Amino acid sequence: MNITYNGHSCFTLESNGKSVIIDPFLKDNPSAKIKPEDVKVDAVLVTHGHADHLGDAVEIAKQNDCQIIAPFELVNYCTERGAKGHPMHIGGAHDFPFGNVKLTIAFHGSTTDTGAVGNPCGLVVTMDNTSVYHAGDTGLFGDMAMIGPVDCALLPIGDNFTMGIDDAVKAVGLIKPKLTVPMHYGTWEIIEQDPYEFTEKLEKTGAKGRVMKAGDTIEI
Ligand code: NI
Ligand code: MN
């Protein structure tokens, strides 16, 4: 699987000719290297309704004629705006042509410009036997220990709205992924963090971390 970081919490996962984008916050994302119109994907996955995650999801889903996969209430918001959607909810998994998606809990909020749209989630995406856990926005919680095994974890480290570095290190201890990539930091001053402090702290625990810059692709 190829994982491309598009800045903030936006990643593209690609395997065997199929691809999905997660939390496509591009137009208003100062670190994004691509525009919504550049995105070619088979599905758009969204963890919650906040603008820095829902982002350009409706536009991207429409231009690709593909589904938005998200919690039920958030999918309703998107289909009301003309996108196709596949509603899911926490604890549920489903097989799609590109792979399997399972929704996990996330402790956070989920509002859009019109108000609350249900609960936020995390995502486990499995494509061709490779699995990635995208935590969405969340604080640390002990049940992360039940999410794995996964090959890669994408975890917020920005603090203030989500876990900070030290809680994210604890999260890795619970999830035990083969590799962890930090996200949701540096986009604005309030979530400024040194991602290398995170990967150095991870290394001391024996876990592996990788800092990606917007536009970077890794193969896992
Ligand atoms: Ni949020
Ligand atoms: Mn956020």
C-alpha cells in the first residue's frame, strides 16, 4: 500500500490500482500540495464534520462520482448536498471494492456549519491485507488496545484539540502498530508541535515512527 500525506489529517491510501482519500481538507489547508480538482479516488472517507476534516469531501466525491463513507449523520449532511454516500457507524465494518472499512470510537466533536452531525469516528482501512488506523481527532483512550493489529497508525499529536505528543506515545503502546505517522500538527500556531520529538520518544519505547511532509509518499 502507498500512503501519501496531504497535510493536516489528510491522507491518500492506494493499493492495487484503487485509492481512497481520508479527511480531504485541501482548499483551506495551508500545507496541502494538491487541490480538490487534482484528486482521483474510488471513495472519500471522513472521520467527522469539522471543517478541517470534512473539507472538500462533497466536491471531491461529486467530481469522482464516488461515495463518501462516514458516520450516518455526516453522510446525511453530504447527500443533502448532492454527494453519494455510504453510511456506517461505530463498530461496524464493510467490504467495498477497494477494501474494508471499520469505524472506531473517537472522543471528540462533530459539528458542521449547520450544527452537530452525530459522533466522530476513527477508521481502520484494510486494502490487500494491509491495514491503516486513522484515529481522526481524539483524545487518548484505553480501548485503543483493542483496535489492532494494524500495519500503520496515523495519530494526531497537535494537542489542544486532540492528543498531544506524550499521549500519542501512550496510544502507540496500546495499538502496537508496525509504524506510526503523526498528523494534525503545525497547520496553525495553536497545534504547533515538533513531530521529531514524537518519533524520538517513540524510538525510546522500541516503536517505529515516521514524519511525513505534505506531498510525501511511503510504501508499507
Ligand atoms: Ni475536529
Ligand atoms: Mn481537527
